Amino acid sequence: MAPSSKGERGSGGGGTSGGKRGAAEAGRGGRREHVVRQLERVKISGQLSPRLFRKLPPRVCVSLKSIVDEHFLCAGHIFLGFSKCGRYVLSYTSSSGDDDFSFYIYHLYWWEFNVHSKLKMVRQVRLFQDEEIYSDLYLTVCEWPSDSSKVIVFGFNTRSSNGLLINMMMSDENHRDIYISTVAMPPLVHCPSCRDMAIAHPGDPSAKCLQHGFMLHTKYQVVYPFPTFQPAFQLKKDQVVLLNTSYSLVACAVSVHSSDDSSFCQILYDRSRHPRSPAGEACCVAVPPQCPSSSKDGLERDSGSGRSAAASQQTVPPPLQDAENHISPAVAMAKEFVADIFRRAKEAKGPAPTGEEAGPGLEHLLDSGAVGQGSVASWDLGKSSGSCLHSSGIPSSASSGTGSPSDAGGSPKGSPSAELESQPVEPGYVNYTKLRYVLEPSDLAEAEDEYEDDKISLPFVVTDLRGRNLKLLRERAVCQGQYLTVEQLTLDFEYVINEVIRNDASWSRQFCSFSDYDIVILEVCPETNQVIINIGLLLLAFPSPDEEGQLRPKTYHTSLKVAWDLNTGIFVTVSVGDLTEVKGQTSGSVWSSYRKSCVDMVMKWLVPESSGRYVNRMTNEALHKGCSLKFLADNERYTWIVL
């Protein structure tokens, strides 16, 4: 991709034959459609292709050598690309000693960009603080769709090198290290707090306020089959990153607040959104006005797929008490429907299990092909009646579904027992932590020396730009000034697998054990905070009873689709797949086919979004392939740096 010129325009029509054949050959050879036709296609798709214009006028194309001093290029700067705002160009350097026992050190740089002016370095930070990195990493720098306050850097160790230190330390090829650093962006203008820091530390470019000068680092290991990297989904919700640690899905939210800011809003896990459990209510799951339709009323099992059928559209008249409390007909219908489910279950199997609240299936959301990015209503699974809700921590009084009128009115309103019963129900598997960090605790804010909590999924190191560690505050400590909040909400995969099989799989009686699994994120809805994941599963199970021969366990593959609500931490079963016997296939071929099916499913659901709602991604992949990028493109402002 090079600047257009008069010479190119003059020599464009020389050696092609005319007529239809020539036009066809030109089309196959890469000739593009007329720009007007491409713009009409933009109106249909709603998205402007970044490759719409392959050539730009020379006035908006600049050479990297003309805007960067030679000694920076000799120092090994690898330029990655433009920031979303177009104001900065990012680069990085990696350095290590000459011997095999030296570790790699990475630095990230921000350069202020102006067309036809020299790049001006405005920030330099060290990535992956104090980590012992023994090989060159695949780096990816990402920005959230609308959150321009920070960037997140992923470092992937593929263990493909043959260095002496790697062979000594990493003999196990089934593990890979993932390094992550979240770094505050340089401010467009200096805020009052940054000006105060500059006055207190004259001449120090790293003297910034906490909002514009924090760094957060973490590291974890993943195992085979190594999770796929999906920045378009993992960062789709602003301020939140979804991390697949091979054993769990961890939602992390990082934000900076001020002690005098009354508009603080927790990003993850709002306890007030949990269903409440007053006596006599079987289920308190909110339901939208539109309920899924089907041919039967109640919960049915499909013997082939283990999927549950949806509820019918017949309107159930609300009870008198509900009418008096102004409860909508849809909510009343859902309560009556769930109560009927539990009555049937109790009649068939005795007392209903306390850890399950069931509802009709959500298959049509997946099979219709109408669900995609931007379909907010379709992904409001936590509020849909078509869900199977797993809440192992719900007391039996809330999940029995057979509450009598005496139970409903057993406690006077306002009594301690009634207040206790009306508290939000928190499932036992919800794992949420919120930590606060400050740079210099005040006398009133007591710092925590060693914070140990088994709920913390990922350990973090939080520093400022000058390398000083931030102090962890006690839970109820009062602080002055700015503080950084790190939230973590964790979903344990093996717990989900066991619960879904036990409660929702038609082949649960055949199931013996599972040996391996792979998780792919299918969709994230930032408006409803729903995360849709697909769990590919290798398991041992007995053949179905109608099969002839010896009844010995065989290896099967299947998939479980689950929706996870970041507001409540509750997961919902969307569908359970059939058992497919694995015959002569390696695990690698099974996972390869599974991931291809996930890609096909995502593309089937894909709905174009606005051009501004994308995750900006910059990577050094070209370097690891032994080549170089030809240009750095700012496609929104149509400015290129030719390398």
C-alpha cells in the first residue's frame, strides 16, 4: 500500500486486453469496485471497511524515518500502530543479556503524532513488572471500545524457542505463561491533580496523578488445549477484561475513583440484582414482557439433544394477590409456570432439589441465527423465562416451589424473620472480590500488610509510573484522595460442567466422568452484561441402552452453552449438545473441529456494529513471522506512516 502518484495513474491502462474478458481478468487480478458502489455497500452493512482506500495522497502519508530520530530506530523500537484517538503512536522495546540465563525486559512508549512533525515521546513504562520472562513474547496492545483512559497489554509465551534457560526451566510443554499489564493513558490535558504532582516533583515526567499514572500487572498459566485469544469479546465491555485461565473465567474491572466522588458505581456484581426469597415464592427471576413460545406448556426433555422446550404463549391469569400488588401478567405467568415445574418434579421424584430452578429452553436464540452483536434484547438471558437457573446456595424455602398460603403470611411484615427472608439470595458458587489501592494511606486509612483470601483468582501488583507499589486498603477503611479499585468475578468451569450435566443433560445417567474441556466465548452483550460461552467437552459415558454389545464406557465429545450474568454471577444453561463418539481422532483434531464450529457459529450471529465500537488491537505478530509491516494506518483519520 503506497501513496498514489501521477506516474501510477498514467501507467495504469497499459497491458490489459479490452472487452469482457479483460474486465473479468482485471477483476480476478485485484481490481476493486468503484468507490461509489463500495460506499453504497457501507450503507447496507453499516460498517466502513478499513481497506476501502488502498492508496492515499502523499500529503497524508509520511515516512517513519522522517519523523523518528535514527538513534531510536537503532535502539530497537518496534512500532505497533496508532491509538484510537489518533494522537499517539505506540512502540515497544525488548532487551536481554548476551547469555542464555538473562531475562527479557519490555518497555512500552507513547509518541505524540503530528503530520510532518517529529514524533515526541510522552511516556515510557516497563511492562510486566519484575517478572522473569525467559523468551521473546507475542505482544498485543488493546484498547476498549469507549474507555480511552487505559490500555491493556497481553504477553504470550509460546515456548517455541530453544534457549538453554527455557529447556531447563520449562520442560512441561503443556503449560504456557500469560503476562498482562494495564497502563493508564497519557492525559490529553493535565488535570489539577497532575499539575499538583508536577509541582511537588519538578522535572519528573512520571509524576502523574493516580488516574493518569497507574499500572497493574498480573500473570497466570494456561494448560492444553490452550485458550483462544479473543480480544473482540474479552474487551467488549468497557473497563472489563475477561480472562480464560483454563480453569475459570475471570472478569476483572479496573477503575480509579476519588474519595469525594459520590457517583461511584460498582462495575461487576450488584447484590441488589439477586432474586429475593420471601416465604412461599418459588422463584423470583424477572421476566421480560415477551415470553418464548412453543407448542406445549411446561418443561419437556428432547431425548436426542437434552434441550428443554419453551413455554407456550397461553396467558395465565395472575393470582389475586399478584393483581393487588400490581405485578405484570408476564411475571405472574412465569411464577405460575415455575411453580408448576416444581410440582411436577415433586410428584415424579419426590421433593424437588434445592439447588435448581428450572425454566423453558432458549434454543431458538441460537438456532434462529438472529442473535448477534448489538442485539440487546436477545441476549437478556438473565431476565428471560427461557433459562435454567443454577443457584446452589438458595435455601429450600426459596426453591421448593410449593409454598402454601400459611407460609406466605407466616411472618408479620417488618419482623426480623421477614427481613431475613427478603434478603437477596446469593448462590454459593459466586466468587467476587473488590480490592482498593492507594499510593499513600492517610492516618484514617489503615493499609493491609498481607491480604489473603481464597476468593482472589488472580494476584495483582499495582504501582505508579515511578515504580512505587500501591498499598492495599482494608475493606471498610476510609481513604482520602484517589484510589484504584480492582474487581474480580470468577466462574469455575468444572463446577459449571458438573451442574449442567447433573441438571440439564438428558444423557446424565450415562455420564461417567469428563477428561478435558475447552472454552470459547461466543458473545458478550455490554448492555445486559451477559457472557455466552461454549464449553467443548471430552467425556466418558456408557452407550445408550438401545445399542447392542458390551456396555463399556466410551469416549464422547459434546458442547454445553452457558450464559453468565456479570450483574449477579449466576450462570444459565442455554443448551446441551448430543453425545458424539470419538472414533480414532486425536484430541488435537477434536479441538480443532470444535473451534472451527465455534467460529462458524459466531459468524452466523454476526451483526455489524458502529465503526467506533471496536476493540483497537496492535500486535508484533509480523515480527515473529520474520517480516515487517508496510505501514501504520489510522483508518479513521486516513493517515499513514510508511515503514
